[in-house]
Amino acid sequence: MLAGIASASSVVNRGTFVSPKTGVKWRYWIEDASVDIDTLRFDIAEIARVGSSGFELLSYQSYGSVSSSTGLIILDPTDFAFGSDRFVNVTASVVQAAIDNNLTIDFTLGPDQGAGVPVLPEDVDMEGMNTELVFGSHFLAAGESFNGPIPQPEIFPFLRFDGTVASANISQMQLVSVIGAQVADGANISSTRVSLNFNTVQDLTSQVQSSGDSMTVSWTPPSNGTNVVLSYFSRRNGYPEARPGFNGPDPNEPGSWGSWVVDHFSVKGVNISTTFIQNNILSNADIAEMLALPGVGQYMWEDSMEYQAQLFWTDTFSERFLERHGYEVNITLPVLHTLPNAQTKRNQTFDYGTSFDWEKFTEDYQDTLTSLYIDYMGNFSEWARSIGMSFSNQPAYNFRLDTAASAAIPDTPEIESLGVPTIDEARQLSGGVHLGNRTIFSSETGARPGEANALRMMELLQDANTQYAGGVNVALLHGFPYSGNYPNTTWPGLTTFGYDFADMHGPRMPAWDYYKEYLDYLARTQYVLQAGVAKADLGIYRKGYNIVTPPPYTGTSLLISSGYTYEYVSPENLKLPGVTVSDSRLAPAGPAYKAFILGRQDNITVDAAQRLVDYAQNGLPVIVVGDVPSDIPGFETGNASMVQVQSLMSQLTAEATVVVVEDESDVPSALVSLGVLPAVAADPPSATLYSVVREVDNNDSETRTAYFFLFNQGTSAINFTLTLNPGFEGSPFALDPWSGEVRPVVLYSNSSSGNLSIPEISLAPSQTALFAVTSGDSLEGVPIPNGHLVSADPNVTAVALTTSSTSGSQQFELRSPDEGMKQFITEAGETMSANFSLEGETSQVLGGWQLNVTSWTPPQNLSDHRSVLIPQAAINLTQGLVPWSSIEGLTNISGVGTYSTSFEWSHADDGAVGLLLDFSEIFHTLKARLNDKQAATADPTHPVIDISELVVNGTNTIIVDVASTLLNAINAVSLE
């Protein structure tokens, strides 16, 4: 099912930790090709100015104007839609602007979400376009026979919010099957779900008589109960992606055709999209040549799948189903429409009640659909590589598809923080990503519902950090709208999705000039998360269709508390190249799982069962929770495969490396008994501490480096001793993503097994930390120390060290907020003491603040998209340091406030007393300057910065710029 597709990602220059080239990317929306080229160039330059690495170009086109919230189509698509001559010119300008600003560009495979391309409406009814299975039904009373036209299906056109039909006019249908069956005893034929007796099912397809457009069948049921005749047809459903031209389609104007979703389960769907893009866009204006330049065109890209069908189908489905499962699909058809689906469909569906385990049929349908979808993605990937790019999409979720199996296929899989908001949900794909050897796992990040023009920086960072903890290593921020004027659009400018989702980043935002330092934090975090290869402690078996919550394995909190990282693995992932066992690690060149868990699985595929036996025999620990699997997932004629699974499971549980436990609470101790220890552990344990491990193994040397990302997802601070188990002996470093500083850790203890324990670690809610362990002699140019401390009294930290030029001995800079004598022990076992003194200094709350606010207000003519900036009168804050929203007259103001004050200091020369500045809470963005020197950017989760190097003896002046979102100004307009 899964082909071994090598990753298209190549080794790239990541820069350095302090100056990384791993910045965030943006979703850049243009409404259509009517954009002003100079404004477009300005926007792309702005994306580069804040430290980004690239962007996705998306022609929004009001998402086909199907929903009132997505906006109306104002300009004739004939002239400005995806595929029009004007769009080609705009695309060429965008690509050139990307080149000029050293950015990568991802090209969307169509307008809106990239699920379809312009097709003449009369051609939408062709193979390769979105296809669905529909059905009709006719009940027969007891003793009644059927003789006449087969039941016709109910068709539901797709309507826009104004009631007009959005779908293409499709008139053709192809008969798939006609089924006759008896209604189960006691079933109510007026119910929305009617059960049938599986043992009475008859396939009547071969008895259908065709005459012209008429198809008839004759059937006399063998029983006297109530019966039903069901007829199934496949048809193109003409799902719209973008609206046609106002005056109808012109064969010579692709912008007038409208865009229609292609069949995502057919290679012919790929061909329709690629042929249009190649012929109508890439072959013009040197676009293909520019995209193929190194570091320019990155991905041919498709968004999440949100188009619809009553039941997804494709012309080759029946053939593929028989090939994969060994029986005809027809007997499964009555139950398939029970699968969840957002599309409007008949209000009555059928199942087989208790007469048969009919979920085996829905399992085989979903398995087959996944295999066809994988072919679709694989072919898109091959085409993208053929033009010098690679393929990225948001695979599988929203549909009934194997998520981990699908995630292994695109060159760069992508998810979204909106649709995949939790760490466990992201890990339902990450196993496929990593076993598929995909080096980049991206996320469309920050599309919070109801927060357009209101998203706080802390929220954006929280979304990104949550995605990182799930395995993501590129945040693609949602989003950056075209900043120019557009017809029928008022201040503050183009707003996608009718204010439903965050956010409209860019120069329209008062805080935009302060974004870079926060995005640098993300870039440095991504620098670490893109290093080497992702590693995980555990793989968990899951053959699951769609992403689910709560977690499919119910013992995840116990694993997290014990420090174990995990991700879910489809049996299809086990077929990928390199998924073998060496040195008791599964996929050693990839995630290198230390153990594998079967958690309360009733069934398992024969192939997976055989592979687990092989893995265990080669030394991989396996833990089975609950009953041992005793069946296969789908249906089979006879029971040969079921018997084979039972035999293989008996072999598996007999292996010395396999433990069967009754409950999930027994798993951590079972892992320890098998010698499986986590790469990261906390003492005391924490159920909110998540970690990600990356390992770099330099082939040209013996140096190994492991990176560790820590994230406190909880709502309370956690304080702990951190133990790192990199699997080799090395020296630890702490990496500060806010400053770019890399420092050796000089207070830690190590064990004979190579574990390193670092005390006094504290993480505030949503705070992160980065560590590394290297076997080399330096990290990022910073040499390892020639000695370290192994312990110290509480509240003593070793934060810096220097080497004496005369003695060669190691010097440690120790800090403590407490006064008095403190002891510490060196690596050589020597106990030493130091006396700490604050020299009479105490904490103080700074007063004497002055506030100057520049208000960002709407223009008098709301058709102008630009805000008017109005300086407000300076205010002396006699009431203390307060946000301007609490000051009369400034309550509904958006903008930038500059707070300034001064204080005295007298310890700048000797440095014996350090100084921390605590901002307490940051609403959105903050930038501080002390004595005309910029201070470090404060982490919003713990806004305390060290200003010891910036203070001078005497008077010190501090200036703090605080920017808001645009929400206050927008609300003020509505209030007026």
C-alpha cells in the first residue's frame, strides 16, 4: 500500500542558532489578481523584514462565495481568477518578489484550498473530477415483488448562502450495484437508520435490464417479511472551488470557467490539475524557470480537504477493493453511508444490525479509499519533483482515511492548529511523518476562531509551541492578507472568513514592527527542531481513520508523567523502507522506537502481526495492554487470516521481550523492567511536561548531538530536576531562543549510563526550554567546559563560566536570590563555599512612569484601508504603572504606548549584584530599551529579563513600547 518514496527535502543551510535561516512561513492571501503590483511587492518585503523564510500564495476568491462569511465575489472572475491572464502576470511578479527578498514560495494547486482547478462546466462530468456514491431505495411489503425501474437516488446540489446553486450541472450517473435484502425483524422502515438481515442479501446487479436511459429489474424476495431494493450509482458531483465568470464560461478565458474539485482518489484527478497548471501558468512568463531556481519554489501545496460528497468514490474503487480484500464490494454498499460525513445526504441509511459485524465492511471501504488517496498524493509528489519543487498538503483528516499511513506520503505533510489543536492529535500523524523519512512537518498555525484582529502574541506562541510538542518543526502563520485597497472593502482592509478566524497580520497591525523578535524565538526553536532526525521512545499501534480525541491510547497521561515520548503508527507505516530492528531499536535511522505498544487492540493485520513477531525476535520490547488481538480488522471469507493472527500473537507473547499487562497503569513499570527508559524525565514527575528529541549523527565524524525541546502545557508552573538520556556520553548546553545565546550547563550530575541530571529547572505555564547534549568539543562554536559542578545548595544556579588564562582552572559564575553562605560540590568531589550578598539592595516597584500613546484609528472615509495614527497627550501615571485601557479616554484605543521612567543604580562596575526586570504580564508585544540600548525580548510566559549588562552607575532610563491588537479600534467603530 505504501510505496517507498524518498524525501525530496535536501540538506539545507540552517544558519546558526543566533542567526537562523529557519524562520516561520506565512499564508499570504490575495483576493484575486486585481492586486496592485507595487503593494504586492511591499507585502512580500514586509514578510521578509520580520525574519520569515517564505510564504504560501493563496488566491482567496472568497472561497467560492458559498458561505456569507467568506465574502462576496465583487470583480468578474473572468479577468482576475486563478488561471486568468492577469493571474499569470501577478504570479510572475510574486515569484520575482520572493527572489528579490530571499524567500521561498509555495504555490497553491488552485484557488481557495487548492483542491481543484478551472474546468469548463460542460467538462466537469468527466473521469478525474470529484466523484460520489449515491443511492435510491424502495421498500416492499410482505409478499410483494419488484418489477420496474430501479430506485433513483436523491441528489443534493451545493447551494450558496443566498440559495443559488453552486455546483456544476451533472446529469450522468453510472450504475454500480442493485441489492435486495430483507428488513431485520422489528426494524422500523420510517427510522433514519434501518437494519437489514445480512443473511438475506442478494446482488441483483447482473439482472438489471437496460433500454436507452431506462434500467429495470425484477425481483421476488424469497421471504415474506418486509424487503427493500437498493440501487447504487456513481456520479461527479461538481463540487465548486471557485465561481465562474459573471457572463458564463468563455472557452478562451480560463478565469471564466470556475474551478471544480478534482477526484482525490484517482491519478486522473492529478492529471487534470497538473495539466492545467503546467499549460496555463507555469509555461508562461518564465514562472516555471523562476520557481525551479534554488531556494525559490518550495512546495506545490494543497490545504485541508473540506469539499464534500455523499460518499467518496472513484471509477476504479470496485477494482481496487477486490484487489485488496478478495471479495466484491457490492455486499458492503448498504452500510457505507453510515460513515460520518459533512455533506447533506439522505435522511435514511441502512446497516446490518446484529446479523453481521458490519463495521468490518466500513473498515475495508476506508482502507481501500486510503490506498487510492496514497496513489493520488504519490503522483502529485512525482510531478512536483519533476518541475524542481516538492509536494505538501494537509493529509487525510476530515475524511475517513488512515491518518498515519497518509502522513508518510507527501514530501512535507502539514496540519493546522485549528483542526489539530492537541499534542496527541498531532502525534496521530507524526509517526507516519517520521517513519516516512519526512524531515519537515509543518502546521498552519494561529487560526483561532473568533479572534480576527484580536490574536495576542502569547496565544500565537502558545499555538506554535503546542504544535511543536506534537512533532511539528515549521509554523506557517495564518495569515497575512493583501494590504492594499479592494472594491467594496472597508477599513482595515481585506479580511478573510468574515472575521471568523485569526488573524490579519501585517502592517495594518499596531504591533507589526515588534513582531520580529518574537518570530526570531520561533525561528531559533525551529532551528533546533529541524536538526537531524526526530526520535521518540515509543510507537503505539493504531489503524485509525481520521483524527480523534480523547487519545486513542488511554494511557498517554501515564506515559507523559513517566517522561516517555510516543507517537501513533499505522500498520501500513511498518511496510516502509528502513522500518526494521537493529540494536533493539525500531527504525533506527528514523524515530528509533525503544518499544512498541499494542493497546487494547481487538484486531491487527496479518502483516503487522508477523512484523511484530520479527521485531520481538530481533530484540524490540513489545507491551500488550489488555487482551491480545485475535482477529483481523476487516472481513474475510472463511477464517484463515484470523487463525493466522491468533497463531502469530501466541508466538509474540512467548518472546522474552514481550510483556502482557492488564492495565495502562502497568505500562511504565513494564517498560522499566524491559530496560526501556525515557530520553527525558522530570523529578518530581509532571503530567504537563512534553518533550521532543532530535538527534544529529555526523557521518564525517564521531560527534553525536541530541537536542531537547521542553514544553509545559499546564496552567501551573513546574519545578523539577531534569534528567536527559541521550544514549551517549556528552556535555549539556542550554540554548536561549529569545537571545540566541548558547551556554554550557555547568551544574549537573552524570551517571555511568550517560544520563545527565540538571537541577533547578522551572517552567511557567506554556513556557519552553531548549537543551542539547553533544559528544563533541563544542556546540555552535561554544567550547565545552573543562569542569563542572555536580551539586549546589537550593536556589543557587551556575549561569556562566570562563577559563583562567593562567591556571587553566574552571571559573563559575554563581547566582542566588538569597543572601548568606552557600555550598557547592565540584566534579572532582571538592566541597566549596561562597558568600552571597545583595549589598543592601531590595526589590522595588518602579514608579514615576510617563505614558505616550499613538492611537491607530479608522480613517474618516472607511473605504480607505489605512489607519490614521494620532499621538495622544502625554500622561503622568500618578496611579502607578497601569495599562492604557484602564485610563479614561483611552479605553477603546488601539495603538502603541511608550512608557518611560528612570531609576538609580550603584553596582554596575563590580557586577557583584545583578539586576532583573520583571514586567509581570505582557498583553501583546513589548520592546524595552535601557539607556538607549535594546534589552532582550521578554518571554510572555515568564516576562523577566536580565539587565545587569545594560545598567550604569547613577540614573538609568528605561523606555518600553507596548503595542495592542487592532480590536479596540474596530470595536470603537461598531460602538459609533
